[in-house]
Amino acid sequence: MRQAGVDCLVLERADRDYVEGRVRAGILEQITVDLMARLGLDARLRREGLTHTGTNIAYGDELFRIDMAGLTEGRTVTVYGQQEVMKDLFDSAEQSELPIVFAARDVRLHGLDTAHPCVTWRKDGVDHAVDCDFIAGCDGSHGVSRGSIPADARTSFERVYPFGWMGVIADVPPCAEELIYCNHERGFALASMRSRNRSRYYIQCAADEPLEAWPDERFWDELCLRLGPVTARGVVRGPASEKSIAPLRSFVSEPMRYGRLFLAGDAAHIVPPTGAKGLNLAAADVILLSEALSDFYRTGSETALEAYSQRALARVWKAERFSWWFTSLTHRFPQMDAFDRRIQTAELAYMRTSPSAQAAFAENYVGLPLE
């Protein structure tokens, strides 16, 4: 919006240190990398990010690689942590004097169905207010934006998964050059990384599993078991610098607009992390929204704004489908029987030998184009 010459104000609930230290997504689609380049914020990303041209899937004694770049005319993904993206954005905001209010408390939205909405908040014990033309609700699933829309004006769709992901970060080299997604009879596992010297590993566990039940040694033993003997030989063990359990769910709130409020990112939709879509869907949303807002200020027409929700949701639901499908393919569900397990392994075996199946996976994984 600043590139388009539009004044804007950012309200952030937490402080900068918290946002930059919060461990979240680590895989950027091509569309997100291109957005950072368009904003002139890709210097550190290109210097420190790890470009991956493929990914790997393991099941049973099989391990196969999907050549994403070869199957999608050169499109790739980049390993670069969400907190690193936030550092780049904050640094740029400082340089361009884009105002960000950190630790904004008690944020409230007013007059959303009028031509001149208002946002109020409290900072350091002082009340503040700003009148505006539009509000972009980019405040996540627990933010105030979605809840400010009347219940009878929105419809929610949700799927809660009966398990979680235990994630560990350790300052040790990754066990492989690219990600490895594992379907094991004991549950899912993922070998990932944040850099060449920092590993990110996950295992499927009960959503209510107590962290204290998983000391480092038990985690590493279970991870290596699920990864299989070949991959496990490359695992370098070390103390966990961060350990947490994240629940998995799919969620969409429709529409993504109410009056002068527009939802973007987790405020409107959640995906399980299996397909690495959360941050990238948010980036796609803000591209579409910024284009629509820029068009309004350039032409005075609201046509693009009126189309925003439908355009964004079309891509959101395709990403929801892929994330649900990939989760269903790689995880153990409580109700699974021997037939279900055979179906999983049959589909994985089909993917291993079918260029068409791999191409469909690859084009979804690297990110579908904006329409």
C-alpha cells in the first residue's frame, strides 16, 4: 500500500521481540518469494534462504523424491523462517517510516458497515483512535477482526484432527538436504530445517500430550524409528532449543469481507501445516487485497474490492483440499483399520511410480497461481 502511495497504520498486539522470536512457518512458495522481491526485501532471503527443487516422501521401506522444479517448469520453494520474514518487514517499515504500533491492547473495530470505520486501542494506559477508509484484519485466528463480524453475516467450516504435531528445533545440521515426509505405522514424522545448521523435526502425537512426557532422548528415538534406518543414520542429535505441540485443524470463514473490513490470512482460514500453506495463503490474500485497494484509490471503483473475497476463497479452498488430502495420506487416524492402511500405502505406491500424480502434488506444493 505504501508503494501505491496509500497511508496506512499497522496495529500489532505483541511487541517486536515476541513476533520476531515466535517460531512458525518455514517454507515459502514462489509467490511469497516473488512478493518479497517486489517489495525490495529479498536480499537476506536470497542470501540465507535454502531453495529446494524437490521434496521426499517415505513409507515402509520406500523413499522417493518428487522433482518439483522439473514438474512445474522450474518453480521451487524456499526454506526461510516466518520470523525472518517479519524481521525483514519490520526493518523495512522503520526505513520507510511506516507507522507500527506495537503492544496495542484492547483493539476494537467500529462502524464497519459505514463509509468511515474507526479503530480504537489502548497503548501504555492511553486510549487512541483512528478514522480510516478500510480495515485489513490480518490479526490471526484469535484476533478481534473476525469476531467483529456479526455471527449471522459469516459462515464457518471446520475440521479438527484427532492429533497434533510435536515440533523440536535443535542447532544441529539437518539429516537431509530436502524435507522428508514420513508415513509410518506409528504415525507421521517430518524431517525439516531452518538453515544448514538448524534442524526442525516433527512427530505426530496426541493433541493433549504433555510435553514433559517427551524428554529429548525419547523424542529422538521415536523420530529415528519413524524416519527409518537409512534416514535416521543422518540424524544428528542435540538438545532441543524449542519444543512445542501444535493441534491440527482446517478452518474457513466466509465471506472474507464485511463492509469496510477485509479478512486476510489466519483471521479467515487455517490449514494443517502438512502442506506448508498457512503463511503463503496469507501472502496471496494480501496481494489480492492490495491490488483491489490500489485499484479503488486509482479509479474510485469498488469492483475489485467486491471480487476480493470470491477470488481469495477460490485459492483458499484449493489449498485446504491439498492440506487435508496430504494430512490424510501421511497420518495415522484413531479409526483407521487394516483396509484404510492399505489404501494409504497403495496411494503412496501410485505416487512413487506415476509422473502425473507427482506433477499434481508438485504444482500444489509449490503453490497454485493467483487467478
